Amino acid sequence: MQIEQLLLKEAQLGIALNVSVRESRRGDFALLLSALSQDALDFSQFDFPRSAVDEKDKSEDALKKELQVGPKKPLAPQEYDFLIGQYNRYFVKDGGLEDIKLNEYLDPEPLHIRDDKLHVPLSVVENLEPAVRAKLFKQQNPEIKLQEREMDAAGFYDQLASGEMQSQLRVAV
């Protein structure tokens, strides 16, 4: 028996299954069944006629419209705005928390008041170590030159070698 194409369905075998059962050829029957696809969706029962399907628009805007999603909440305004949420007090007086939520859904406010990735809040700067704070200041203000003392490596080595520094270290310990 010669098979020219990939076997997926029983219908492709024709009467070969019936012949192998009628003639008691169990080996041929097992071979034919093992050659069929293991996927149940490939069986003849599930082979429905195909119709032309219109390709749906799967763009982000189309999905938002279909799911009735509101506008995207911005991370920060385009320009610095310290007055974000200033009108919420009117909603609290008139309708309460539900009005604030409704306004937020219809016209979302930015999450932050400035759009500056390099801005470090003052509360964070105040908690930094002095050395890190100085590095941050240098980074933010490169035009200002801080007075830095250069280390006299040769003098420091001479002090260590002569023993002056060692006596001071022993007293400190």
C-alpha cells in the first residue's frame, strides 16, 4: 500500500480501514490508524466548510473603541504644572467622591506634575549622604566649580614612612 500525501482524516483512506477489518489484517489496521493525525480537530467530523472571514481591524484605537476604553492617563504634562487637581475641591463640595472619579475617567490627570526624568525630589536629596549630595550638585550644575583640594600623595607617603601618621592613628584607636 502506497500513500502519496500526509494523512490527516479517515476520509483520505477511503475503504482501506474497512478492508483491513473485513480481512482481519490487524497490522494494516493499526498502521493506518497510527498514520492519522493525533489532533482531534483534523478529524472529518470537524471539517466544516470555510467561508470568507473579514479581517478585523486590530489597531489600538479600534480596540479602545470596541472596549469603550477612556483616554490614556498621561504620566506628566508637557510643561511643568503645579496646579494639577486644583478643581477637585469643587467636585467634593457638589457631588463627592463619585464626581471626582467620573471626572478622572473622562479627563485623566497626569500622574506627576513635571516631565523631567532627571529631577530628584528635595526630600530624596535631603536624605543623601554629603558626598553623594555633592556629586549630585556637580552633575546638576556643571558650570559651578567647587573648590577641591588635591591630595599631596608624596607628602602623605612621607608622613606614613616617618612615623608621624602612625602615632596619630594609635591615639585615635
